[in-house]
Amino acid sequence: MTSKLEHYTGRPIAQAVVTDLCETYGIKYQIYVNRSDISGGSTVGSISSAQLVMRTMDVGLPLLAMHSARELMGTYDQMELNRLLTVFLGEA
């Protein structure tokens, strides 16, 4: 059985970098946590991350029926992700 850390792409240092960027630039964000009694994750991100030597972080937006019929994103969610990526890539 794999540990929870192996199910999602991201480690504490990578999460700290993303969180710091969001807080520094006033970008809204949400940290999602699964219930401890329900396994989650195991996406393509964790598989590809295992092959990379760089830090990775699973950052994204929920899409209709991606994981649940109740999981939706809003217009402003996409705008905030665009802001984060612009700052992260150094184009701000």
C-alpha cells in the first residue's frame, strides 16, 4: 500500500512555494484535503512526478464530472489560476 504522499503530486516545500506566491500577490487559493477514511488521488501527476528530478505540485481547477458531478469551477477560479501561473512563470 502506498502512502498518502505518493497519491498526489506535491510535497510540503512545493506547497509552501505556491502558498507564499498566493499570499504575497493576493491570489485566492484553497487547499483541498480528502477525508482520512477515503482514498483519493493516484492521478497522472503522481505517476509523471515520479520520473522527474524537479519539485512538482498538483495545481488545478475542478471541472464538471472530473471527479464528481458536484465539482465545479467558477470564472474567477480560472482568473486566479492565470494570475498564479503568470507570477510563477515570472511574467508579472
